[in-house]
Amino acid sequence: MPEALSGVRVVDFSRMYAGPYCSMILRELGAEVIKIEFRESGDACRTIPPITEGGEGYVFSILNRGKKSITLELREKEGQEIARGLIKQSDILLENFTPGVMDRLGLGYDKVSNLNPRLIYASLSGFGQTGPNASRAAYDTVAQAMGGLMSVTGFPENPPTKCGPAIADLSGGANTVIAILAALQHRNSSGQGQRVDVSLQDCIWLITAVETLAPYALSGHSAGRIGNMHPSIVPWNNYHAKDGYIVLCIVTIGQWQKMAEVIGRPDLIENPDTLPLASRVQRREELDCIVADWVKGRTVAEIQRIMDEASLPCAPVMDTGQLVNDPHIQSRRMVVEVDQMLSGPLKMPGSVYKLSATPGNPLMPAPFLGEHNSEIYKGLLGYSEEKVEELMEREII
């Protein structure tokens, strides 16, 4: 199949989650991604459990599908010179070190942009390249905490809670992709590359601010934790049915009128003043208890059928096993099998990029450490067999 980013080369210095997620998307859309790894251990994510029977980190295998792995000792001057040779022949440089590391390695933006003026140099870090916190180390939960998300996640009686998945890393990676694609479009028209600076904290704040900034700006009060409810919509919650949990989201007046009829409570809509959202929010506890009482006497399947017949938004709370076997998810090819060289077939998430002409390709295996040394060093850089062997003996590659 054709690939949207065919002909685009990425030299990828990133590791762990955020950067590799970014380059995974770029590869899925057709870019060539050359992943530079430490000689002995490689990306630390290779050894983070769970580990497959073949000895591969499962998360690493998901995040690094289709990339080309080479080993390179960046702490040596010669390794840095080799890296500059790769950068000269690349379209995109991606790194997620703490700010200052790439400069100390002689691979900072100012130096390498002179070597390759068309280069898009993408840096993804906890707090960005500027500001008082720029030099601080960060992981996903740090960004969730300092981006405001944890303060509004969880229930009022419980401590601030992080989002389950690594949402800061993954939203940071996705936003870096967006910025890179915008920079590529700019380069197509101007011929000039540029610096991309994405912060995990910025990305989490953007997500959080959509619903929390307005109340603060209008009243001066910070939003609190309200569990699974919505601050401005009632009923909107996760309810306990006979055999599981189900989410109901009733927004419009028309939906609320249908909901009152479905649960056998026409009295809730007899007074027109009780129909608007603002009125329902004022009666939050009363209305939420009424809906919860109706739900608890029925099964998830029964509630889903009733709500579907009324065209009301409703959904069961599905776990991973249910999702993997869900007919709709399967019809969308959102669970695929990728044949890893060491581990054999592994289930992985499919591609969300359902483009009619250039769809994403999630079916390529992740590389083992240094798998593409020969291809890149001899093929792309033109080193002789003797030169490659010498670099290996001297522990440069």
C-alpha cells in the first residue's frame, strides 16, 4: 500500500514512552525511522515488564514497530561524528533527553541545523526547552501532577489520582507528531527546517484546561475532584448495574425527556423549569440517586438495549479482555497480530489512521538491538565491512 510519509527519514534518539510513541506514529504513516540505542542495553523500555517468552519487552515491541535499530556510543567523539553524518541525511531529528544533554553531546539544534538547514529538530521533554523548570527531569506522572490533571481526577474523599495509562507521554508524543507534520508542510513551501519544542506539562495542561480554566477564570476557584460525574451535566456518571458498570451521559433537554420516560419518572419533566442543564445540575444528588436506583435493578445488557432503543448515549465499562474480543473493535482492525522474530505472534493495537489512500500500517515487528547496523552503516553511510568491524571492536557501534 502507498504510505503518506514515504521518503521521510527520522533519526530517533528518543527512548522509553513519549518519544518512541511519536516515532511509532511517524513510522506507521510511512517514514523511515532509524532508532539510535545504547550499545549494551538499548532503550530501557526493552527490559520493562511484562517480558514475552522470547525475552522482549511487550511495551517496547508495541512502541517500536517497524523501526530500524542501530547501536552507537554517543559519549565518544567518533560516535557523535557518526550521528552527525546520519543527521545530514535525515529530514527529522527526534529526541526526548532532559534539555542540555544533546548540546553536551555536540548534537544540539544550533550545531546540527547548520549541517542540515532543512532539518526538523523535534525535542520532547517534561517542561520544554525554556522556563524555570526546563532542566528538571520528568516522567509521565510528574507531568500529570504539574499539569493539573491529578488534582481533578478521582473522588472528593480520596487523594489526587493519576490517569491509568501514561496519558502525558502519549499525548506528548501525539502532539509532537502534529507539530512535526506542520513543520514538514512549512518546509515544503519554504525549504527551511525549524525547531519543535513540546512539553509534557504543556500537553497535560491543555487537556485539563479545556474544562477547568473557565470556572477559575470566572470565579477564582480551582476545580475539584468529582469522580465519574461531569461538573456541568447531570445525569452523567458511571452506574453500578446488577452485573457490572455502565456509563450514562444525558445532555440535551430532548435526551432528558426520553430518559425520564424510560425510567418511568415523567414527573421529573412536568415542570419546564427542571429541564435545562443548569436546573439539573442544581438537583445533582437527587437526580443521580434516582438514575442509580433504576440502574442497579437491571443488567448491563438490559440497560444497553433500553437505551439503544431510545437512542440515548450509554456504554458498558469494558475491560481489556472484552475489548480484544469486541466485534466492533475487531471489525475496525484495532487488535492485530504482529510476528516478532524472537517472540512470535503478539497481539498489538491496530492503527487509528483509517486513511482511504494512505492508511497506517501497524503490522511491522519491532527490531532487536542493533538489527540494522549493517544496513545503515554500510548501506546509508557507505562504510566498508572493515570499517564497520573496526568500529565494533572499538565499541563505537
